[in-house]
Amino acid sequence: MALEPHAFMNKMSTRIGFTAEDRALLQANAEWGLKVAPEMADHFYAYLGRDAEMSSILNASEGRTHRLRETFVQWFHEMFTGMDEWGNAYADRRWRIGLVHVQIGIGPQHVVPAMATVVQEVGKRRQADGMPDAVQESLGRICMIDLAFIEQAYVEVSSAAVLKETGWTEGLFKRLIATGAHAM
Amino acid sequence: MAISTEKLSGILQNFVTSTNDVQGAAVVTPDGLPLATSLPGAMDEERVSAMSAAMLSLGERIGNELARGTIDRIYVEGNQGYGVLTSCGEDAVFLVLANQSAKQGLLMLEIKRALTELKLVLM
């Protein structure tokens, strides 16, 4: 059931409508993205830190918050640069970020609202800096793709673990979910 | 050669009707799809098939983890009867349901015979 990051990236770009215009606009504003990234990291981790469960995860080891914050800044900037034109390297890195979220236990229930906070703060900052509305719309689209990677990583890793432990086939697993869901 | 579902169904029907205390039987794929079933009316064929494949596969994993060797069958005993799951080659799982009056030795012997017939059709 392992996700193929490159195909997933293409599928999500098409599905969400992440266009060449979006890419060009983001790249043209990559410097601004890098400038505001630390501030957005502050908002993101401040939001998560207010939750007791998340706070304990973020502070579970020495320097974890610092490392995560650095990764956030890099991640945020990459949404603007696209790394390799939002190609395979970009997709692989998004998948890797998703896996790290699963490994340390930051689930979609935490990431999605934290990301919404960031999007809101980006909006405020964009207005203050006199940036065009379209930048936020383009950023919103690539942000949705990145979120999809994180959410999908949870599903993929959980499913892979069940298949590994039970020896069930992928078809059987899907069938059990379908029959189980139908009976709820 | 194509698998004859008619023959599979015939073997199952014959097994269920001619074996004492057997209430139902099914042959399903390892993916949990029914190949042929003869189950009590109230049972959901789709769910029973998926659960049968899941249980046999999980049982085999448990057997391996607990160093029990090759698993011959998974045996479920409740106060209303038995459920017996047996691998039917690589491509199928055989489920048999029997009531609490079933004589276990006889039941196992009948299952073994039915398996021989089923395997010939599934080959």
C-alpha cells in the first residue's frame, strides 16, 4: 500500500489545480516567503504548544522544537521555490516530512488547524506588506498538497503496519474496512 | 483451466447437506472474496468471507510468531458451535460452521475429504 510520492504529487497538483501561474507567482515571491517563514514558524509552534499533548511531544527530547522549527522555515520557503519545480525531489521531501510527523506523533488533528492558523497569519502579513491576493491563493493550493502528503502518510503508515503484522493482503484490508464501515 | 463455480457450489451444497451437524460452509479467496458459499440465511456473505480470510491469515502469522509450525486449521469454539478455517491451497480458504453437537473427529475427517475435492476443482 506504499504511496508513490511522485505520482501522488502529480495527482494532487491536478486535483487541486496547482497551475504554472501559481508556480511562477510563488517563485517570484520566494524572497518574501523566506523573510516571513520564521514568523510563521512562531505561529505554528505557538499554536501547537498551547495544546498539552502536543507540547509534551514537541518537548520530548532536547532540541526537538528547535530542529522542528528549522525544518518548518525550510519547508515554508520550499513551498515558494518548489525545489525542483515541484518535481520528484519536492515530492520525496514532502513524503519524508509526512513520515516524520507520523514517527513523532503529530497527527492531522493537530497539523490541519495549526496550518490554518499559519494561512491566516500569512494573510495578515501579506496585507501588511502590500502583497497581491493571488500569492495567498497560490500558497493555499500548494499548502493543501503538502497537507495531503502529511495526512496520507498517516493512512499509509498505519495500513502498512497492519498488513505487516497480520499478513493480510491489501485487497482484504480494504474489504474489511468497507464491510466494517458499512456495518457502522 | 477456468475454475468451475458450479462444481465448487455443488461440493459445498453436498458437504453441508450430507454432513451431520454442519450448518454452513464457504470457499473464499485470500483477499476475502467469496468463491462459493452455502451459509445460514442471516449471515452476510461478504463479511463472512472477509473475516474468514482475515482470520486464517492472522492465525498463520500468530502460528509463525509463536513457532507453532505450519498451521493446519483455525478452530473457533463457542457455546453455540464451531467455526473451522482451513487453507485450501494458496488461492482459497475453506470455512465450515457446525453446531455444538458436532463430533469433532468426524467433522475433521469430513473437512479433509471435502478439501480434497475442492482442491481438485481449484487446481
